Amino acid sequence: MPEKNGFKYVYAVSHIDDILGKVASTGRPDKLTITYVQKSWNLSNAQYSAVLDILRTMEFIDSVGTPLPLYSEYQNDKLSKKVLAKGVRSAYPDLFKAYPKANELSKGDLEGYFRQHSGADEAVLTKIYGTFKKLCSLADFSDNSSSSEPTDAGKKGYTPVVRHQGGSYSPIPITMNIQIVIPNDASEEQYDKIFSSIKKFMTPPQQPDEE
């Protein structure tokens, strides 16, 4: 398979479109092999095997071609681009560790990274870069997760309140059960200290009288 120091590449980036198009539009094979691709998908060029090798690194298929969960997820039109982004991150773990938004890097930065870590000549370097950029162009790396900003209930010092008719507010009473384990051989003095501490920290502060 075409590879240079761990960086796999395809002979023609159009082969990526062809294979992923078939994955999305056909059934789930027992094993996705170059023989299956040639006979069932009528893609006779043996160079398509390079794309299958990339599907392995993306964890779409295992070492013998058996489809993995990401393969099935990619067949869902609503998930396919997000799933492909996940696969690309799996195929280039060190790159995305160094640059979490590697898909947004400039051509110069990416070629510099691939050149340094692969030691490839210019012809192979062009293929490594082209393979990565083609995969990224078909994927969706955007993060649609909800904001990590804590809600009121998660903020320190938050006290739930209830609104009464007329617009007034009052705290909602909360009951907490605290279990204290006291050693059997504790002395009377230790008991006194324990319960004094409980009284000190559990008794609510006295509110000043309103004038």
C-alpha cells in the first residue's frame, strides 16, 4: 500500500470520492476487499486498494475488511460528514494532537508538517497532502456541542428559589442527610468536639432584623 513513514496516500484523490460514494449508497458488505470493490462495485482499478487501506486507519473497516460501527454510521446521510471527520482524526492522531484544528491549517503549514515527519520527496509529499485535504473537504469538523458554560444550578453558591404569586421570591428548602461514623473507642471528649463542630457548621447564620 502507498505509505511513507506512517502517512498513507492514494494514487488519485478522485478514488476517495468513488469509494466513499459507494459506501454511502450501497449495502453493508460482509467484507470490503479489493475483490469486492472490483466485482460488486465495478471499480476495476487495483489502485482503489489504497483507499481501503485508509478506511482501515480511519476505523471504518478492520484489518480483514469487516465493516466497523463507523462504516454503518457513515451510511446515515445526517451523520456522514461528522463521522468522516472522526475517522480523519483517527487516521492522523499525532497531527490533530499537535494541531487540534489541523483541517484548517494552510497548505504551507501542512506540507511542512508532512515533510518533517514523513521525510517524503516532493512527489510523494504532494500525494500525502492531497489525500489529507481531500478527506477534510468531505468532512464536517465543526463542533455543535452545547456551550460548556455552567447553568445556574451548576454555579458555586447557587440557591434554588421559588417565585410566589405577587412576584416575591423565597429559597426552596433543601434537606441533606449527613452520615457521621464515630469510632467505637472514641472518648467522651471526642464526642463533645464532634457534636460541637456539627452545631457550629450546620447552624445557619442569624439574619439581622429588618427595620
